[in-house]
Amino acid sequence: MKISDVIEQFLKEMMEENDGVIEIRRNDLATQFHCVPSQINYVIATRFKNEHGYAVDSRRGGGGSVRIRRVQPSGGNIVMHLVNHMGDRVSYQEMHFFLQDLLSAGILSERECKLLIGGLSDRALGMENPHRDAVRARALKNALVHLIS
């Protein structure tokens, strides 16, 4: 398991224990995981985005502290929130994160995630970027909307 995955899992477990809100210091977390603070920044920037259902407030200086909280989209419709904030292009990695979030929330089954991951992989799409990520975004949005309707 990559260090980024370990840090992400650690933060998500902390959030579970603290009603969906945590405040951390980048330097303290970097020391705990024996990595540089920029690794912590990377995890927060890529895995705790607004479109993944998180709000991040960051303060610089003195080791920098970060407050992360899980937010529920208005109306509680996580899928439509995700579709509306996904953008016109979605990389394979971003798609994987989106689907993992929906799986964790109990919105998608393991089987549905595997089908989407396989069907929308770089290899399955069989084209070069930037077209591949644009096609993946359209197909993923369409599939998610149909799954919830």
C-alpha cells in the first residue's frame, strides 16, 4: 500500500471517530508518517476535494494546520453533486476515487464499481488524451445518473 493511501485511510478513520471533522497540523502528520509535509498536502489536495464531499480550510505558517470536514451536498443527493462538480475530463485515478467514495457511502455496490472501472479504464477506452478523459467523464456521468434513476 502506498504512503498516500495509508495517510488517506488514517485521515478518514480520524474523521469517523470525530463526527466528520478533523483539524491536523501538516508537520505533525508528516513526522508521524515519516514523510515530507508536501506529501500531506498532496493527499489532502487529491483525495479530499469538494467534489469528493469534503471542505478543506487551510492555514499556512507554523507548520500549517488543516481542517477537513465531510459535507453533505444540498438535498443529500451525493451522486448528482458529484456529477455536477466532476468537470469535463476525468482521469482514471480520479474516477477510481469518485467510485470508492460512492462505494464507501453505500451508493454503489462492489460489482457496480468493478464494472465501471473496467469499462472506463484507459485500455477499454482505447484512445489518447485529451479525448480519453473527456469520453470517460461523459460516460461516467451518464452511467451514474442512470444508476440512481
